[in-house]
Amino acid sequence: MAPRHLIIGGGTAGMNAIRTIREEETERSAITLVSAEKPYSRMVLPYYLDRSIAESHVFTATARVLRDWNVTTHLGKRATALDTNANVCTLDDGTRVEYDDCLIATGSSAVRAPVPGADGPGVHSFWTLDQARGVLAQIQPGSHVVMIGAGFIAFTILNSILSLGAKLTIVEVAPRILPRMIDDTGAGLVQSWLEQHGVAVRTGAKLTQIDEVKNRRRLKMAAGGDLVADVVIMATGIRTNLEWLKTSGVKINQGIVVDERLRSSAPNVYAAGDVAEGRDLITQANAVHAIEPTAQEHGRVAGANMAGKDVRYRGSLIINIVEVCHLDVASFGAWDDAKAETASGVKADRPAYRRLLWRGDRLIGAIILGPSSDIWTTNDVGMLKGLVQSGVALGSWKAHLKKNPFDIKLAFIATKTTGSLLPETILGRPSKAPGETPVAV
Amino acid sequence: MRVLRIHPEKCTGCLRCELACSYMQTGEYQPAKSVIRVSPFEGHTSYAPYTCTQCAEGWCMTACPVGAITISAVGAKEVQDDRCVGCKLCAIACPFGTMFYDPFKCNLCGGAPACAEACPTAAITYEDVETADWLGDFARERTARVLAEAR
């Protein structure tokens, strides 16, 4: 009988796994997808919010594509239990799906600040397509939008909110914005930039209650200075969707603990993306990296192994990039490692900042910030990623970079980083292009 | 597959490749919009152009959340403008720093690269060779003075 693969979750990790199974398998398998939502890309929702793309553009696999890929689907249903002894997954409508191996890729959900009124009318999360529709329907030109939380998710939709003609106030409980993405210096530069672009920012500000007043929202702040908003968006973090696995017997730490083949403690159960606690490329310890690039790579590696290949994953690298009002902000790897040796530089005439972190003569993390219009900002972003990803020995270039933290390109080229990166592929072979039906057999 | 082979020792720093590239990619002579960039070495005593290697992994392509980067008929990783939403994940995923923004990347001009055509010294050729680190050895030689200053 053909192997039966079960993919639980239709997000980035799950869809990459399905595609890779079809690319790699040597015997045509049966693939079943269970997904609470139709497969779409979360990364694209900000562009749906600012109306630069139609809703149809967000979907990563339409019903037709899934049919072309020969995938049996259970859409609109949630997995509620996994029996790893019987190899059966139970869904919320009672359906039982048997499998030979399965991938857990159930992602995460938005969490709201635990204050009275947080679930009231006019208070939104921005995480799922449904929630994006809700926000889009509420924002009008001139609306006052208050964003609770100034993390990565909040920052992905700042441009969209402004381009809809809304007034924006950002409230962050931590002493700085983007607290898990950049340091104090970087956050200060971004905050000034936002204020210059008409965004009000309150840091170290704790929300205590939300009340409905004449169809608007009054936000009570612990230190006083209440805010009145038309729309409140709670971008106060995410929680991985793991509760349903309590009785599964799969080993869970911060996430499902996986090995270098993305296999959990149950040998025929894989995990990928936000729910997986896999190897961190820099520390080589296990960690949850709830970011899009990790979900992609996890999904592909898990898919290849499920298809019978032996593919080992080197580990994931934390990478984040946002662009706000034409300012690029990015960080990599161990950007906040307090024990690392560091160098940094700020340009006097514009918001441009580099922070580099070393272990020995290898770059282990970086923060980069600069106007998108600066010719080298975008290229430096990539080269910093390359230096961190390759772990190339910088030798005497380390001293040069400590004196000249903006001179990334010269160090990148002269240390032959290109040569050390070129042979590297995630699956041990050239990648295939999307857009074609991947059929190996 | 044919790729852009760079012969850095032949580059005079005339920047014609940047002009030709920007014109081909955007219809304007605007080096800031070129996806090949010439770098100076050793206080502008030598130069070398730098662009996409068309690497095997295609980090930009696999990172794209909407499948907007595909492989063209001539084997180049190519951005489909009507699919791209502008999220910049490709720019952070490409470890070579050869994703730009507007336009994003080298697509080998569909098989007739304008930079190679424009180069008066054949420092850029379009050849059927395996892609490689064309600049590493050259840059290592031409940066001794910069490194000596850092010490």
C-alpha cells in the first residue's frame, strides 16, 4: 500500500512539506491535509489590509492546486487529539484519520493582553485572515487606531494603517519598541523616525482596561493619560497551538522537541514551524523560532524525510525584517547576546545603525537599520545574513569591521564568503521553482 | 546553464554595466536602480562588479511567501512583479546581499545580459560555466592596505 502522510496545519510549514513530499517521493503516496483555515500566507496580510492586493492573492494553494497535487483535504476542521500508538488523528467533527507518518504544523494563535474589555467590540487581533478582514472593515480615513504592542507583528502593519489614512498611536509595555528584535539604540532611532512620520509612541505604558464609550474605546493606562480609539489592535504576542497534543505522548518542552530530521519523540511524527523546538544554527541548542523562514525550511526538511530521503537540518537562524515609512530594520541571530564581543556605529546625518556581535572571529548576530533609499542598506542586510549563516572566519577583517561597522561588503567579499555559501542547499540539491505541480513519480 | 562570469582584473570602474543594467531593467539610465554594482578596492585603484550568482538554493525563491520568484527559461531566478507584494523576505534571506529592492534582482535579461554587452573590457562575460565566487581571490589581494590600517 502507498504510504499515507498526514499534514496537520495548512500554513507555511505544512504547505512546504506537501510540495517537498511530491518533489522527493519515489513512490506515489497518499497525502491528507487537515487545516482549520484555507491555506494562505500570513506574511501577505498587511498588503491585503492596505488594499494593494485582492483577497484572492493571499492564498498559497487553491482547491484546484490541492487537487492537482492529489491532496485529500479536511478544511475548516481542527485536529483535537493524536494517538501516536494507533497512528490516528481525531478531528473536531469526530473524523478519524489514520496515517503512516504525520507532520504537526499547527502554528500559533494571537494572544490578547489580559485586561477587562480586551474581548469587547472594536478590539481586534491581527493574525488570521478572518481577523484581517475584521480590521480592514473597521479602519476609515481619520480613524484613530491604537496598537497595543510594538513587536514584529505590529510593525508589519504600521505602513498599511497609515496608508489607509488613519491616525496611529502605539502603546508598548516594555521600555522600548521592538523589544525582541532590536536594542535600545536601534529602538530609539526607529521611534524618532515614527514620530517624525506622525505616529505617537508610548513606551513603558501599561494598559489596564478598555471601556466602550459612545461607540468608541477608552483605554485606561496605569500611569494615567487615557486614550480614546476608534479601533484597537492587540499585537501582544502569540502562543503556539499545542494544547491538543497533551495526551499524545509527544515530548514537548517550549515546543515539540525535534531532531535534525524534524522528527519528534515519536519516530513517525514530525513537527515543523512555530510548534517545533528545533536546532538553533548559532547556539546549536534547541529553540522555538516562530518566524516564516524557519517554517519554510522546517517544512521542506520534514517533507523530504517523510518522502524517504535522509536530509539533516543544520539549524534555523533568527531573522526579522520590517520596513516602516521607508526605513529598513532587521536583526539576525544572537543580536542580543550579552556575552558577545560587539561593535556598533551610527551615522550622524540619517537614521543608519549597525551593531555586530562576535564569538571569536565569527559573526553570530547583527542589527541593521537604514533608509530603504540608501543603496547599500538592502545589500548589507543580505551580506550580514550571509556572514552569520556561513560562520566564516573573519580573521583580521574583524578588526576592520570593529573600526568600520558599515563596511560590510568589502569584508564579505574578501573573506570569500560567497565561495563558502555557494555549495549550501537545504535539501542537498538545487531548489525547484514554485508554480509548477511538483510530481516526482 | 550560462551565468555572468566576472573577471575583476579587467574592470576599469567605468560603470557602463550599471547604466546598461538600469536601462534594461527599468527603462531609465539610473545606476541606483541597477542590480549589478561596481565596488572600488584599495582607494579606487581597482574595481569589480558584483551581482547575483544564480545560486543552487535560490534562497530568495524559497523564502518568498507568495511564490513570486520562479526560474526563467534561461535558468535565472526571476521576480514576477504581479505576484510580488514587497515584503522583503527575499532581501533578508539572500545571504549574498544581491537582492536589491526596486528592481529586486538580476534575471540575466532573459538570456542577453545588458551588462556583459555593455562592458568595454570583457570584464563581464556570459558563459556556460558553473557559477563561482569570482571576486574572492581578487578582493583578498586588493585589500591588504585596508587591512593593514585596521591593525
